[in-house]
Amino acid sequence: MTTLGIGPEARRRLGSRRTAEIVADELRRQIIEGELTDGDLLPRQEILVEQFNVSLVSLREALRILETEGLVSVRRGNRGGAVVHAPAKASAAYMLGLLLQSDYVPLADLGTALQELDPMCAALAARHPDRGKSLIPKLKELNDAMAEHIEDGARFTEIGGQFHDEIVRGCGNHTMIAVVGSLETLWTGHLNWWAEETAAKGEYPSLGKRRIALSVHTKITDAIQAGDAERARKLAARHVADTQTYLLEGDPEQRIVALSPQALAQRQR
């Protein structure tokens, strides 16, 4: 009869893993609570080894855990440090994208979710008492930018995505901002991709259709400013459904593809 057990080497690896998780937990706490802020550079690895009183193997494993979570990016060579990244929608959108992509979820499924959630955010934004202080000026600024770039399809679409993102951020509910904002980021990545391709091929929607989209944005802005939650919701619902048809009509069965934060950042340049 064979006795199953863990050998010395396996025990060493497990111990190292547990130590790494403890170190990762502490660094994650410091990032989330703001003790380490976005863009900070962690001390060099030999200094962190001394501070945490752990092995270099455990420290590097801890940094790999945080790098996978998008909370740090490790600089290779010369025993370099790691740059801190505050939790961001792009990272959450990437993880959601990986989950949905692994389940072969169609992009239309994501669209259906946003058809329900985006109008809710527009209604909440219309009810928010501080909407006139920052949200309305920002929406009007984006509408002006869309008008300025109306002949540039890809840029027009990118600014339009920022408009919807601002409404989500202006809804005032932190949970909705995090969840819907992540879904919006995932959708916008696909939308910007489509806009670039169709614009390059000369297949982007006509100037007349762009003017209609801009007009609806203006009406949504006016409804939110007036505090008319029901009108804002209805306008947003119709607008989201209409604009989604452009992305989905080319390939109704297309699947969600996870876009990394790095890929999203490159597209925004």
C-alpha cells in the first residue's frame, strides 16, 4: 500500500507560497488604503526582502501575485523595483472579459446587460443633487468635442464612449460605478476597435447618423440637467439600443475578447 505525503521540497514550496501571500496581502492593503499611491515606485527588491524578513523567492512570488492582479508592474533588469497601480476599471474590465471570453459569451450578451444598466445610471445621474457642479459641464464639453470631431469617425466614437462613461461616474452609486463602469470599458474597447476598422474602410455610419447620435447626447444631457430621471432613462435606453446595432450587425455571433489594460491604454493614445 502506497502512503501519500508531501516531501521536503514540496513543503518548502508551499511555505514559500504562503509567505508570498502574506507579503502580497500587506502590499495590497497599502495600495488599496492609499498608503502606496498610483505611480509610486516600490523599494528595490533587496530592501523589501529586509523589510519583510522573507526570502527573495517569496518576495518575487508576492510581486507576481500583485502583477497578475494589475496592482503593480515589475520592472525587469538591474533588480529593478515595481510601479504601483491603483485599482482601475481597466483591470476589472480585463478580468471580467477573461471570465466572459472563457465561457464563449457573445458580445450581444454584454450589449443586453448595458441596455438595462446604462439607462439606470442616466436616471440616477438625473436625481443626483450635485449633477450641475461637474457632470453637466463635462457632458456639454464632450458634446462640443463630438461636434468638433464629427467628421472623424474613430475619434467621434471614442469621445461618445467617454460621454457614457461620465454618466456612469455621475450616477452617485459607487457599486454601479465600479460594475457598470467595468462593463462599459469592456464594451467601449470593442466599439473603438470597430470604429477604427470601419472608418479605415470608409464604412463608418454617415454624417447624418452621427448628427442624430450627437443630438440624442444633447437631449440626454438636458434631461439630466433638468432632473428628469424618466426622460433621461428613456432617451438613454433607446440610444444605447440604436448604437449597439452598428457594432453587432457585422457579426451578430461575435464573442467577447478580453482587452488588457495595456491594450486599452494604447487605443486611447
